[in-house]
Amino acid sequence: MPVIRFVREGRDVECYPGENLRDVALREGVELYGLKGKLGNCGGCGQCITCFVEVVGESVPGSLSARTPVEERKLLRRPQQWRLACQSLVQHSVLVLTRPQAGLGDAEARIAAAKAEPLPAGPTAWPVVESEAEGEIEGAAEESQQGQQPGGGESTTADEEA
């Protein structure tokens, strides 16, 4: 699984490829918001710009999804490595600095330490659970059979119509 290394918090968190960065951080108890964001954030719609983070030295280019049009507008005068967590999908392992606008006394030392330890690449797809895969196959087979019947639904017999 991709790993998000939160530099300020000194934590590594696993997630599935394609998961939303904000959702992962909140689920894992990582504080994304300063005071303003705690008091009033948009809930992940990209409108309040209080969940921005800094991507620190991507281990793999494209570790996060490309900037959305919302991010391009909202982060127009911000550094290019800043992202809105609510608009970012994690594709590969990545180093993230939360609340980059807030001072971090030993930022250079923490970032250097975070970069020194390699990030695991993780799988590139969600795991498939056998029971779910079997259920999807059975459901597709049933839909296929229904599509072959006249009317696409339940078949009726002459006895039922009478």
C-alpha cells in the first residue's frame, strides 16, 4: 500500500491507491487544520483552502493526482508544491508537510530525516476480496440473464396472465 509520511507528525500511514489525502489524514487522527480551519472548513469541497499541505520531495513523480481546476484557482499565489488535501488522491507513497504556513522550528532537519528513510512503494491497486469478486460475477451473470428475457425483467407465463 502507498505510505503517506506526515513529516510534522513523524508518522507513516498506509492507504489504498486513489484514496483522498484529507480522508486518510482525518481517519488517522492527523491534524490538517489550524484554528481557522477547525472553526469552519468546507468539509472537503475545496472551497475554504484550509486543508492545504506541502508535498515534500516526491519519491515518485505523480505521487498525488494532478492539480484540479479548483486547486489551480484557489492556490494561484501559493507555492507549486502546495496542494489541497481534499482535492488530492494518493497514487504512490509520498512525503507531506501538514500546515506548511505554520512555523516548524526544525523543519529542515525533520524533512532531511524523512527523506533519508526510503518510502515503500506499495501495491498499485486495491485488494480484491474473494467473496466480493464472486458476488460481482454472480450479479453480472444474473443481469445478463435478465437482459435476455423479453421486457428485460421477470418473465410471465400464460397461466399468470389469465
